[in-house]
Amino acid sequence: MGRIPSNLPAGKEVPAIGFIAHVDTAPDASGENVKPQIIKNYDGSDIPLKGVPGLSLKTSEFPELLNHKGETIITTDGTTLLGADDKAGVAEIMNAVQYIVNHPEFKHGPVRIGFTPDEEIGRGVVKFDVPKFDAIYAYTMDGGEAGELEFENFNAASAKLHIQGCNVHPGYAKGKMRNALHIAQELNDLLPKEQRPEYTEGYEGFFHLISLKGAVEEADMAYIIRDHDRVKFEEKKALMQKAADTINARYGAGTVTAVIKDQYYNMREQVEPHYRIVEIAKKAIADAGVTPKVQPIRGGTDGANLSFRGLPCPNIFAGGLNFHGKFEWVPLESMEKASRVILNILKAFAEQA
């Protein structure tokens, strides 16, 4: 945590505003030994990822690239994550901090800075000391494309299922073998196929099978369950439990053991009573020359848990795209705009003093 004291005249008080980013990167691919490629004055063509022969960022697959012709594009070399999620947010915050320190004429109220670990595994703010941070409102710099502004996110749960099979010699298995891997397939088929991530968008929730490991004797499945709507979220958790109960009824009690745990909730209900912080951010984005795009997060953010702990905390774009994979990239100009948004927010609060 860090802080910059207000430089407003005595008697002018504004709320302390925090800016937060996370320093971990996704576990979906390696984040070690990153060799970024920097393409200046991008010409709109496909971008070869030189660490893997034949691999490239293709405009046919990622047409968003064409929105950034003429800009400086930072990519991976195809062998690792770039880590823009959320190194970009860290850089944007520190760039704004440097500007504030170098320009004492820039008027602002109290500023709070926080960098957290473990956001990608959902534990980024477990030990975050909200009273010590001492902010009234905060913003996470952890969104995607330039202009994104989010104050609602998924309700989230994890589901871990252990399947106990019975392994006997396959030549004599009739009526005796219970193949845990086949049972896992049966359980997955009890869940609605149209509610998988690859078929959903916008406010649609999903069941996402993220891991299946095992053999005939035993298997373990891991899901994440997501929905913006709290009622539908509870229905999804109940459906997961019903699937486990159905398998147990089919194969015997104890075949499936299900542990379903809530991870975080939709922060909208905590932010809406303080909606002016969203309006201030919208104007700050517009003043940075970017069209605001208010939309739901199809994921999570540290701001969700912080909002439920008394620190209303919308999410602002960091500029990166294709997070959590080797095709990750970020335009330098989007990062610069995000940093300008931070300053615009501080300016807006100062002007209300």
C-alpha cells in the first residue's frame, strides 16, 4: 500500500480515492521468462509470434487488432503469457503516481495505492486491510479494451467433485466395474450443454469444467459456476448438487462427493448506492478521448470482494486483450489513456471540494 496526501488548500476536503491492481498473472500459461514483442506503428497485418514458428496474431481471428492501426502493440512471443493482466494496471497506476509527484500544480485529494497478490485464484483481498487502506472509494485497473467500465460481475462458486469407482479386471467386469471416468462423463452430461462458456455471452452464466483427472478407480472434477443474477446463480448450484445426487441414486451412495463453495458475489448491489463514482469514471474516460463502455464483467475482480467489505470499487480498463493466454496483447496508447483516466478521476473529485 502507498499513499499521497492531498495538496488541496486547507478546509477543502474530498474523499480519499484508491487505485488497485494485482501483481499476479494467470496460471493458464507460463508467466516466466516473458519475451515481449513491441510493434511500433502497427500496420494492420498479422503479427508473427516469433517464439513459435507458424504462430501469429491473425486479424481474421482477432479483428480488434485493426482498431489499433498506427499504435504501438505489445505482444507475447507465443511461448508465455504477456502478463498485461495485470502488469498493465500496475504500470498505469505508477505512471499516474509519477505524474502527480512531478507536477505539484496538479490538484488532488488524498490518494491511496494498493497492489495485491492472488487475484487470479480468487484470494487477492483475503488479507487486504480495508481500514488501513483508508479510502472511501476505489477503482481497480483490471479491465480489458480501452473504454471498459464495469460495476457488476458474476456471482461465483467453485464445485469440486470426487467420484469413487470400482476397478476389476475388464475381462470379468460385467455387473461389477464402475468406471469413474465414464461416471464423470455422465455427470457432466446432466448439466445443460448450452450453459458452457463457449456458448454464452453478456449476462448469461455458465458451468465451466476446468479439470478432470483420474482413472477407473477414482476421478476428480472441478467446475466454476457463474451467473450475474443471484437467483439463477443459486439455481445453478442446486442443479450441480442435483446432478451429484442423481449419480448417487444411479450407482449408490458415496459414488460422488460434491463440495460447492461460494467465491464472490455481484458487486452491483454494493456500488449502485454510490453510483456517482461510476458517473465520475464515465466522464473521466470520455475526457481521456475514449468512448465509455459500461458493461458487466464476465469474470471476477478484487473490487467485488472489496465492495462487500465496505469499499465500493468499480473496475476500469487496463487496455489488454486476450488475457490468460499466449495471444495476449496490449496497445501502449490504451495504457496511456488508462493512466490519464486515473488523473481525470482525481481531478473530478478535487473540483467537487
